[in-house]
Amino acid sequence: MKKADGLDEAIIGTATRPDLGEILIYDYYKCVDIFMDNNNWTEEEAIEWMDYNVVGAYVGEGTPIFAIIE
């Protein structure tokens, strides 16, 4: 499983994909909160970073997923 750097506190579980193995699941908004706290960013800045640089990044078969929990 691949991990997103600095976002361990946002891990909410794992999932299994057929023939690809287990992957980590992150809470999207917990990740946003972490970026806001660590970088002194607004919510808008953190969401923009999240969407482009984290959610939009494919790093191979073990790429984690980011769930929106409402």
C-alpha cells in the first residue's frame, strides 16, 4: 500500500480491489484540515492543493483513495 506523505491522521481504513490488492482510504476533509493547519492555508487553498496534487496524482497500483464523508 502506498501512503500520502503527512496524512496519516486522515487514514480511515483500507479497501481491496480485485487483482490489485489492498489500498488505503483517507478522509478527504481531514486531509484538507491537515493542509490548512500545517501550511496556514485557507480552506480554498487547501482544497485546490488537495484536488490537483493529491487526489489527481496516480502513483501506481497502490494509489490510495480519498473519501468524502458527510
